Amino acid sequence: MLPSPSTRPSLPAASEEESPYQQYVYAYPHQKAYRLLDDGPLLSNLWAGERLDALSFYAHIPFCEMRCGFCNLFTRTGAPEEVTGAFLDTLERQARVTREALDAQGRPLRFALAAFGGGTPTYLTADELVRLCDISEDVMGVDLRAVSWSVETSPATATADRLAVLAERGATRLSIGVQSFLDEEARAAVRPQKREEAEAALGRLRDARFPVLNIDLIYGIDGQTERTFKVSLDAALAWEPEEIYLYPLYVRPLTGLSTRHAAGPAEWDDQRLRLYRFGRDHLLFGRDHLLSAGYEQTSMRVFRRIGTAAVEDTDGSSISEYNQQAGMVGLGVGARSFTTDLHYTTDYAVAVPEVRRIIDDYIATPSDRFRRAQWAFRMDGDERRRMYVLQHLLESSGLDTAGYERRFGSRFEDDFAPQLDALLGRHWLRDGDGVLRLTPEGMARADGIGPMFFSATVRENMRAYRDR
């Protein structure tokens, strides 16, 4: 049984709530909360009792052609083919060990979702992408042509031969990180790309006829205004993408922009909020246009074209930005896997020397070591409640309080009374027929609201993490 809200520390200190921009909240808890286990459990034991008929598959490819100034992802630039080839060799060894652990359960496997992320998966050559697909299908048993399958790409690597591989193998969604269509803004974000390169890549993506095209844009770049943001928004809309993601710029330690952003904290928050609201209204209501731009907002970042079928799980449920649940099988250094009681991954870093060391260590890892979870975070009932809340509350569909009670046997209003009072009091949350939804202003502040539901253990682990 959970402690009562009055005795369980639930809210971060007030000083941590001042900015609406704390961090991206995708998977809970953040990887910085994981710790190295002395003797991690065997995967064959860890997956015992887990559902195996609706698994998700994720392959992390930690390579990019360049490192953007804002990037704090686990990725290496300029890796030669001997490194990418050795990486795929190791990923295949890890896949075989993981599949053995799943097969040991004696039940049929079925994957419902798949994603290649990174890094930039299309940094791999066309032949290497073929091999990655073969590992996914032949070793792991993922039917790529039958599942919803998303792949990340970039303007420089979205080449015709690579896209042809992905199209032939059945990719349903391609997401391209453009960030800005203005060359000067791209330079300010330490992303040296030309608009013509982005436009040419988008042309190749449309020619390949993927069912869903997503374009990523960033707001909060030095010197960016509503006028310049409109240029990028309109350039993206001209391609009629099924999705547009609007990301606030974050500047994190050990990244290229960590010492270069000019604006002060309050000024920068104001700029990002203004640009977010402008972008939201431009996509939802088509300001300065006779007709609406025709998009609906499903979370703080995600805007989906009305009338376009969302990428779906095989059970028909829509895949969301916060799609995280037990049953995620991750391969590759930096990938995370989720079971009911344990989330596990590999070592993680941002600084170039550490990233290269970890990738080298991964390549040198004996196959037998992949049989055990290494870096991990244990999920108890309280942590599972928090993960569930973040999955639902930060989405436009909201949190069904009756569904929460059926799942956990306790009331959301009791488990998270301080957070509920704070959000209702600030008019960032509304209750309609038992479903709690963020208001428009609450949605704008989702990256600040999410951390309000982090446990004391997660916050302490993240504070104690040493950036490297």
C-alpha cells in the first residue's frame, strides 16, 4: 500500500517549478536514474511472466554524420564502416542472446511495434540497413511488414538507396529532423545544413511514399522570432506531412550550445512560450490563412494532420509520444528495455570521449554478458503509478480516473493529491466526466508538469548523476 500523500514526498521544490522547460519527458524514469547492478538478473528470469504477444522492438543506432549543438543524445559522429560493421556484429550477438531468453518462456512471440532510433539509423549504408532489418526479422522475429515501424532520418542521410531499403522492408513512418528551414538559424543551433538540402531530402521521402512523414522543428533558437518561425512552419506545411513535432530548444551540459546561448533564463522561457503558442495556433487554426492548417494536437510536441490515420499498434490503439509500457525489447548500446519490475539499458554518456569508450566497450562485450541486465531501475507499485500517470496525463486524451483505480486499486486523487491541487489551482488541469486533461496552458507547460510526478528516488538519482 502506498503511503498517504501527506507523508510521501511528491512535489519538487518550488524553485524547480519556476520554468516551464525542465526536460523532455518521454520514458519514465530518465536514463540518468538508472544504476549499474552488481549482479543483474538473467533475462530469462526477468521476462518470465511477462506478456509476449504484444512486444515492442527498438534498435538504437548510436551514429550521426554530425553533432547538433543542442544534442545530448547517445551518439557518435563520423564512425567508419569498420566500427558500424562491428557494431552490427555485436547487435546480432545481443539479439540472439535476447531471443534465447524470450524463447525460454515457452510461449509464442509477437511484436506489435518497431522503431529504429538513435543517433541517426540512416547513417548506416543501404547494405547495413538491410542487415539491420535481417537481424530484426530473422533473429528477433519482428515482422517489419506487418507492424507499425518508425525510423528516424536526417537531410544528409535520407538518400534514395537507403530510403528504398526502408520502403521495400515496410517502414510505415519516417521522421526527419529539419529543425529550421532558415540557414542562419540552423547555424545558430550548430547544425550546418542548407534549406535546399532539407527540401531535397523531403522530396525523396515523399517519392518513397511512406504512409506517415514527420518533420521535426525546434523553437527557442537565438534570434528566432515569430516571423522567422513562420517561415519554417510554412515550409514544413508545404510538404503536407502527416505529423509535425515542435520541440523546445534545450541546452544541456557537454553539448555544443552549453556555453553559447545568449538569452537569460526568464527571457528565454518567454521566447519559447511565445514561439510555442504561435506555432500551435498556426498549425491548429491557420492564422494568416483562409483555411485552417488542418492539424490536431495530441501532446505538447505532436501535431497530426486531421483525417490522417495515426500510426497504430496492431490492436488499433494510436501510438503516442509517451508510448512506454512493459514489453519493450531494446537492442544496441543506449537502448532501453522495459519489463514490469525492471527497466534496463547499457551505460550512457554525452561527452564525445565517453560515448566512444562506451561504444567500444559494447562492441567488445562477450555474448554471455548480454544474458543479464546491467544498468537498471527497479519499478515498484509507486513507480508504475507515476509512469502510468505520465503516459496519460501528458496526452490530449487525458487520464481516466476510473481506469486508474481499476488498474491500481487506489484513487488518483489520493495518490497524487498535492499535484492535483497544484495543477487545478493554476488552471493547468481540468476535470471533465472523470477524465483529467491538461488545459491549453497546461499543455504548454507539460515539460514542467511532468517532473512534478517524479518520485523522490528518481529525482535524487538524477541529481546525483555526474554528466560525462
